Amino acid sequence: LQQNQPLIFGLAPADQCPVVTRDKLPHAAPGSIARTADAFTWNNGPGWLLLDGDPAPGKEPLTRDEWLALLFEAAPALTGAPMVWGVSGSSCIYNNDTGEQVTGIRGQRLYVLVADARDIPRAGKALFERLWLAGHGYFVVSKSGRLLNRTPIDSSVWQTNRLDFAAPPVCVAPLEHRRPAPKAINNDAPPLVTADALPDLTQAEAEQLAAMIAAERGCDDLMTEISLARDAWVDERLEALGELPPEEQEAARKRLADAVEKGRLFGDFELLHSSGDRVTVGDLLDNPDRWHGERFHDPLEPDYSNSDRRIAIANLKSGGTPFIY
């Protein structure tokens, strides 16, 4: 891959398509598409199942063999599948002047050749669940105290329009990348039949998984961590509001607690629009025609997912209570 080339795992409607933003699509040249899920389809035949593994917070990164061993433990049929292993673009950066390693392996990729790409979302979910059953699931507490469900693979990557920035990074001297070469595994094996290799959980397995997740969510240490994270989030947001009279400060604290604990956003709660503009919940409710369907940063953690500007969408015309998802 060249440094200006990412991978994408679905098929576009033509061999070459100009790609524009969703907003510009109605006025774009004929044949243009937006990089949205409805513009791409899974191949009716072979395709690539992306398995993306990042180190658990506070843990040493796994070696390639350690990571693959976890995957094969959860799904033994993967062992004989044709696949390619590599590392993330931000891995293995060195200072060429000093020889110092700036970053080691920060993430790993496994590209599994499967027989029917249409089964990728289901098969990926099944593997994620089977990693939990094998004892490799855990929760991470976000800055706002939300629980993030994690295993040695990322469960958010199985979309037709997902971009994978797998090319070498652009480095400015004296930095340089020294990534290991991709490794082909079982190069002559036929594509993996995921329906057989990664079956859905049985009823008994689903009940076992539910019990494991409930036990993990209810542990005292995790509850304490959630409470501390929420308190810190409220204090940080309250400090950003500046000096307030005592009675206003207490009311603001209650509204912030409602946001972080119950998902309720009051009219003066500020949102960061995908354009970079700041608007309040009250602005959205007063102008539903303007703001319905618009994209926003995460309401509680605007810098979540490397400041993804489009991670949240406002639904102001659901027929029920307006919400942001």
C-alpha cells in the first residue's frame, strides 16, 4: 500500500467512483458516491474478514503468537484458514538518530480470507462472543464512566464502508518506521467457511455468556471505577463553566450528573457539531428541521475515538422523545 491508500472491505457500485461527503452528494457529478454503508455491498463470494487487535489498557502488548493463540483458542477452526498478519500504521516507530524505539507494536491486524463475505458481520460478532466465553472479555471504563465492552479484537470494524489505514505511516526525520513485513499464513488453504468455523452461540452458550458479562459488570472494583470516573467528569465540566453562584453551581452539578448517569441532556447542554460549531440542546429542540439527522461529536466525550466528528446523530423526529445516538 502507498501512504495515500487505505483498504475498504465492501464493493463500490462501479470500478471507479468520485467520493464526496454526504452533504455534497445531491449536487455532485453523476456516478458520485458518499462513503456510507448504503453505497457499498459485501461480495457474494470471497472477501476479507478484518480482525483488529489493540492492547488492553495498562497491559503490555501481546506478541503475534500470543494474540493468534487467543483467537485460535476461541475458534480452533481459524487455525487452518488462509490469512495475512500485519501491524497497525502507528506501530514500530524509531528515532533513527538515537536508535530509540518510540512505539512498539501498538496494534495488530489479521486479514482472514472467507468464502462468503456477506457473513462477515455475523461471523465477527460470533468470534467476539466466543472470546468472552474463552475468558478473554473485559470492560473498560471511559472518561465519562461508560462501560466499553472489549475483547482481544475490535467489534466495530465489520462494515462494508470501513476504512483500514494499513499503509506505512508518514514519518518526519529523524523518525522512521520499521514495521515487520506482513506474514501470509496457510497461503494455499481454501477460503474459510465462516458458517461452520464461527457458528452462532448455542442457547446454553448464550446463557453462559450473559452470566459472565453480568458478573463482570457487577463487580465492586468496576462499580467504584465507574463512580470515580463520573464524579471526575462532572467536576471537570463544572470547572469549565467558570464561577457560578452556589445555588446555580448545585443545579448545574445535578444537570451534569443527569447527563452522565441517566443520559438526559438539558437545554443548556452544549454539543459540538461536526462542523466544529457549538450548539445547545435547546437550539436543536427549537429548530428540529435544521438539526434533525445532523452529526455530532460524542456528547459526553467530544474527543472520543480520536475526536470522531460524526460519531453521534440527532434524531428529533422519531415520533417520541428526541434523542442523540
